[in-house]
Amino acid sequence: MSYEASVYSVLIASPSDVAPERNVIREILAEWNAVHSFARKTVLLPHGWETNAWPAMGDRPQALLNQQMLIHCDLLVGIFWTRIGTPTGAYVSGSVEEIEEHIKSGKPAMLYFSQAPVIPDSVDAAQYEELKRFRESCRSRGLLETYTDLNDFRSKFYRHLQLRLNQEPFSGAGAAEDGTPQLVAEGDRQAIPSLSREAQTLLKEARQDPMGIIQRLETLGGLLIATNGKSFVEQNDPRTRAIWEDAVRELETEGLIADRGYKREVFRVTREGYEVAKIVNP
């Protein structure tokens, strides 16, 4: 079924040594679209030179890329590890040029720096020194995030994306149009971010669980997400798995549940979670 939606372009800016992270960003954006795009009438479209650039002449290569992609993007995600990239004639690298020009335009940027171990002999010393200078420059102008490995990056970027989508310029992503209410606390309490219908259902059931626990277990039959004696994932159905895993992440991101397991297999409802559960109506 067709539907109208607001499309936001997400530019992925990075040197060549973080290709796996670029793939993770595309996977997470695709997962978000699969779960949320219809209900929230919002689509997140990844952009990168490897998929969105075309041959052109008449200016510096990076200037042409900026015209083709940068001016059209709404959010930029920058990732670095040991390299800064190739000089453009105007900036120390293409990635840096994209980031600096994007920031000048007043649009949001999310920057990540890997702290993963590296073989010393594989590092270009000049590249790394330039990267350190750029990182310190960015640190003095805003908030950066570091990560230790690919799984850490995946978890942090997913959480930060949810938080980013609750703010401008992605305000359309914060209010579902499928009947899911936008929850606001009473009195002078801080507004509660909107939750998907599945997240509300899961929180409501967890509040009724005697231990206030949500289980998330990988079994031979697939993923199990359960609470209060109820299971929420249909066996061997990747769509329902994505939906309910996203519901768990939503609740954790908003501080309504907290990880209490060694392998993220047990989550317990927080005090705020119990308060919110009283007013949700899935």
C-alpha cells in the first residue's frame, strides 16, 4: 500500500578504513524504516559517494560531490578510526570538508571515533596525526562519541539515532499516525518521548510481571522476547523479530528498562518505567 512520507537524507562521511561501520549505518537505517516508516510517515535515506555519486566535470572532485550529495542531506554521520582521508585542495580530507561544510549550514552532525586496537605498523603516522588534530578541534566545538568495536558502534548509533529523531529537524518522526499517542506527563514533569505501540505493550506487560523483568534470549528456535508469561516474537519471522527487538531498544533508550544480564538477556523495569507504564494505553 502506498503512503506519503517525509524523506530525510543521511550522509555517511568517513575515510576508507571504516567500511564495516558504513555498512552498519545502512543496516540500522533500513531496520528503522522497516519498523517505523509507515506509522511515522518518515523515511531515512542513506547517502554516500559509493552509491549516490555520478561522473561530472568542471570543479574539484570534492566540490562536485558536495553539489551532488552534501547540500541535499539533512543529517551527517561521520566515522573515523586511524585515517583522516585524502586532501581536497580546500580541506585536509573529503570527509572533513563534508563535515565542516555541513556544520556551517547549521545542520546536525553526529561524529564517532573508533578506539579499536590496531597493528602499529599498519598506521600511517601522518594520517593519524592529522586525525588527532581534527578530533581535538571537534571536541572543543561539540560532543563526540567513541566506541570500542563494531558491536559497540552498532548499539550506540542505534540509541543515538532514536534520540536524534525525537528532535528537530526530524520532528515528524516523533509522532506516530497509527493511533499511537504521544505521551506527555502531567503537571510540571518533563514530557515523555513517544513510544511505538509495541514498546507500550511490552512495558505494560512488564509492569504486570512479578519480577518486572523482560527476557531476551537467543534459542535454537530463534529469538525469545517474553514477560509476564507472554512471548512476543513469532518463530522464524524476521519482521516480528525486528519489531520487538526495536521495542526493547526503545524502552532501554528512554531509561524505562535497564539491562541486568551479562549478554543483554534480562532487562528490569526502572522506577520511571513503572510510572510511564501506568499511563500507556496500547
